[in-house]
Amino acid sequence: MEFLAPTTWADALAAKAACPGALPVTGGTDVLVEINFDRRRPPALLDLTRVAELRDWAPDRGRIRLGAAVTYSRVIDELATALPGLAMAARTIGSPQIRNRGTVGGNLGAASPAGDSHPPLLAADAVVEVASAARGVREVPVAQFYTGVKTNALAPDELIAAVLVAPPRGPQQFCKIGTRNAMVIAVSAFGFALHPDRRAVGTGIGSAAPTPRRAEAAAEFLAGELDAAGLWESRGELPDGLAREFGHRVRAAAAPIDDVRGSAAYRLHSLSVMARRAATWAWNDYRRAA
Amino acid sequence: MRITLTVNGTRREVDGVWEGESLLYALRERMGLPGSKNACEQGECGSCTVYLDGLPVCSCLVAAGQADGREVTTVEGLSADGELRPVQQAFLACGAVQCGFCTPGLIVSTHDLLERNPQPSDPEIREALAGNLCRCTGYEKIMDAVRLASRAQERAS
Ligand SMILES: Cc1cc2nc3c(=O)[nH]c(=O)nc-3n(C[C@H](O)[C@H](O)[C@H](O)COP(=O)(O)OP(=O)(O)OC[C@H]3O[C@@H](n4cnc5c(N)ncnc54)[C@H](O)[C@@H]3O)c2cc1C
Ligand code: FES
Ligand code: FES
């Protein structure tokens, strides 16, 4: 095995192009487990922690550009206002030790259906910035980034540079079901965002389909009902039963399996409850913000 | 490969490091520092917790090569000249150590908590120690130890 430790982004992309089998490692919280347990023996490890360009976040043409190697601890400490849904999700991840190392870029690289970054990124319409030495930068809408169980849209010579997220125009929520309050992979998870500027609703389902996915029809339904009742402007109370109906429709968008963490039936049930609660909480925040 | 890093304030050069090995393995097997324990090798138990550039991390999930040029503090580095720190004394005084396997990781995590937050509430203690598992004590004595260490540090300052 080789150990490649580029210190610039250009060198990192060149290394990946020269050795497409090289396994990127940032926080190592997924990669080292696989190596420690002999599940993976890549020809090379490509350490990305020395690439300064990946470790920062900054406003960038109306969006927040979150470098792929920014840790969850920093998302929580520095971005709770700018990326509220993602920060809420980050607080539920692993333990302090895991959050000090684990990164959003690593979560996207692993592309697990249970990754907690995905629901808030889906709900906020995030875009993944990927790059290669040969073809330069390309932007992939996050919903198109997940291509299957633990697979993503990266070509063999590409790396994740950053995530681009518009600042929130309305409240966001994140809910997650697990057996304890720490160190749990989600049984199911749900991300929610209100986008009052375009009278739209954002959703993200975690751990309840082969990939993280949106509940598009449910989101359109809720946004349309709010619109029809003039609620985006009046900020009135949610009509009776609307949040519940939204929950049912979110459930209809999921396609979960039974596994050791939970049954498909429980995942469906918990999703409809989380969606109802998330919508209600976010709407109440929206009303209070008036 | 060779890595060069600062461990507990001392510069160390380590040869023959395998590219896929963890910092935990390098500390225990190549640097003679068995304080950090290996109980799961998958980030779940926290018994391998060390400071890496000032932040507590699971050393089983850091590739040794990633620690090249960095600063590491292990539990061994927390007791100066064989004198136990208040956190360590509190664990002894409260019976928070049974088999002791989880102790080094809990000492590092508690040390970090009290540096950041000298008087943590009980929920804050539980949150800060959520990544450290103990099979023996049932955690109550550990909670006692953290509260005692917090009071001891307050008196000392
Ligand atoms: C004890 C424990 C608890 C955990 N709890 C949670 C949890 O609650 N929720 C959750 O979602 N996850 C959890 N995880 C999984 C893991 O922490 C996350 O997936 C984390 O985001 C991975 O980030 P990392 O930087 O450590 O990734 P790494 O392990 O370094 O990499 C992960 C994957 O991404 C690839 N990769 C990394 N960076 C890039 C890049 N810039 N470009 C291209 N590919 C890249 C790697 O090659 C690898 O395939 C847990 C893990 C452990 C060990
Ligand atoms: S040995 Fe590292 S967390 Fe258990
Ligand atoms: S004292 Fe035995 S595991 Fe904690």
C-alpha cells in the first residue's frame, strides 16, 4: 500500500488521476474501520487532511461553500445559523471524538443511505462540487449525487471539493430515530426546510430507501396547500390535519427494508411521525419569525 | 514508511510504519505507549482516545501517516512526573475504575471537557462522554468522578 499525502488541491487531483484506485481518506471514520477489519486493501491511501483548500468554508456568490474536509464539530460551532439543518444533523452524529474527525465530504464519499448529512442537504437543495485534473470542476445537484446503495456520482479520477448551499430563507428541521442519543446509525431520519422565498418545501429521507432521497410529491402537496390558503403571507396556523397528511405522503415516498436496526414497517411509521413533527415545528418557527 | 510527530511533548521518529496502520497501533506497538487501549478498532468505545492537535479523537480511526508532523497527547502525557492530575485522582477516589480498560479514554475525554467547560452540568457530562463506553461501572461512579474533578479544579484555581 502507498500513502499519498498531497498538500495542495492540484496535487491531490493529480494523485487521484495517476492512481484512480487510491482511496481518499479525510476523517477516516469510515475508511479506517474498513482497513482495521480487513474489508478493504486499496493500492494507496490518499490523505486529504493536508489540503488547506478543503478545510475551510466561506460565502461564495450567494451560497455557503463548505469545504469537503470541514468536520462536524466545526459545522456545529461555526455554521449553526448559516446551515441550520446540517448543523442539527451534525449534532446527532457519533460522539465528540467522531465529530472532531468526521466530515461532510466523507459522508458524501461513503454515500450510505443512513448518512445523516444527506437529508438536510437534500432539503436545502445543496450542490456537490466535484473536480478532476482532466476536466476541472463540475457541480452535481445533491439529489443526483446518490446513485445506489453506498455509491455516488464520482468518476474514478474525481474528488469532492465542497458542498454549496444557499443560506436558509426559512426554518429547517432534522429528526432522527435511534436506540440512544449518541453513537447511533439512524433507523430512519428526516430533513425538512421551508423556502418561503419561492413558496417551496424541501425534504430529505434517510435510512428508508436504497439511497437518500426526497419526498417530492409530499413537498409539492404541502407547498401547494400553504399557497392555496394564503398561509405563506398570513403565517397563520397550519390547518387541522395538514401536517399529518404531509407525514403520510412522506411515508409513501420511502422504500425501506427490514434490517438489524429496525423493520420496514417501523421505518415507515417513524418517518410519517417525524415528517409531521418537523413540518409543525418549522411552521411554528416561521410564524414566530414574523 | 517513516513518520515524525510530537508525542507528549517529545519529537518521535518512527520507522517501519505500515501505510494502513492506525495511530493507535503505532502508539502502542511502535512507541511503547500502551496507555491508549484497543477495545473495538471501530470508533465505538473511545478507549483509544488521544488528543490530536488539541482535539480528542479515536486514535484507532486515524491513519498513522495522517499524524505525521502533528502533535499527539496520550493519557501518559497527562500526568506530569508521575503526579496524577485532579481528573485522574478523582477517578481513583470515586471508584470509577474497575477493570480499567475504559479509563485512559475517559480520562482524556474528561480532561478535555473540563478544559472547555470547568463546571459542566450532568447532561453536559453525559454528552461529552457519550463516545466512551464502560462495561463495568454503570457510569454512576464515573459521573461522581467528573463532578469531583470539577470541584477539585475549582478549589485549586
Ligand atoms: C463510531 C462511529 C459512529 C458514527 N456515527 C455516524 C452517525 O451518527 N451518522 C453518520 O452519518 N455517520 C456516522 N458514522 C460514519 C462516519 O463518521 C461518517 O460517514 C463521516 O461523515 C465520514 O467522514 P470522514 O471524513 O471520516 O470520512 P472517511 O472515512 O475519510 O471517508 C469516507 C468515504 O468518503 C471518501 N472520501 C472522503 N473524502 C473525500 C473527498 N474529498 N472526495 C472523494 N471521496 C472522499 C473516502 O474514500 C471513503 O470512501 C460513524 C462512524 C463511526 C466510526
Ligand atoms: S478502540 Fe478506538 S474507539 Fe474503540
Ligand atoms: S472499568 Fe471496566 S470498562 Fe470501564
